[in-house]
Amino acid sequence: MLERTRQIKHVYAESNGSYGSPRVTLVLRKAGDVVTERTLAGIMQREGLRATAKRRYRPTTDSSKTLAPAPNRLQRSFTVTTTDRVGLSDFTELPCRNGKAYAVAIMGLCSRRILGCVVSALDADSDTAGGPGAGLQGSWWCFT
């Protein structure tokens, strides 16, 4: 029984605490052990091993509470002959262990060059990038 508990703790630790009894059972069975999920669940419960639940995806923008969209000035006319007249941008939210990071890039439509990019970390203890304890710490800036 002690050896089985060691095996369970080893598999649980390798998964960084994300495996519950069903997955631990599968791993041990693939290794050739004869185990039942129910017995394994009891051992895990006695040892205080509990799988961490995945966070539910929550969208970052509620369109019903935001301002009206910006006017569409390009009207899908993406052929531009003059430089520095039209730029495109996009941003991405990146989930991290300690909060979130945001990546933003700006591209000139005529030259198709990246004109600027920013990667900014958001601390877990703050709600905004400019809030207390956050700021743009650890940011990476690039403007050409």
C-alpha cells in the first residue's frame, strides 16, 4: 500500500497537480499496474491529493457594455499607395502563471512593415496595467 501511494504521488506531482483519480488510474494501468479508480480515489483523498480544476474561459469584452464600434474608414479597401497613411493593429491576451500579458503590434498597410510592438505584463494583484503594483513592468517595446 505504501508503494502504491508513492506511485500515485509521483504521477500526481508529474502532472503538476492537474491529474485526478481517473487520469492517475490510466497512467498506472499503462505502466502495467492493476488498479481500480475507486481505490485510487480513496488513497488520493486520504493523502489530500486533489486535481486542480481548469479555469473556465471568460471573454474579456462584453460588447453590450462597450461604446459603439469605430467607423469603418477603409471600407475594405486594403490597397494603399501612400506610406504612413493607414495602419493596422491587433492585440492578444496571453494567460500566464502570474496573471496576464498583452502583445500589441502595429503594421503600416502600404509598406507591410511592423511599425511598433509592445508586450506588457499584468500582475495578478492588479486589474489594470496601470494600476498599483503593476505598471508596465517587464515590458518590451519596439518602435521603428
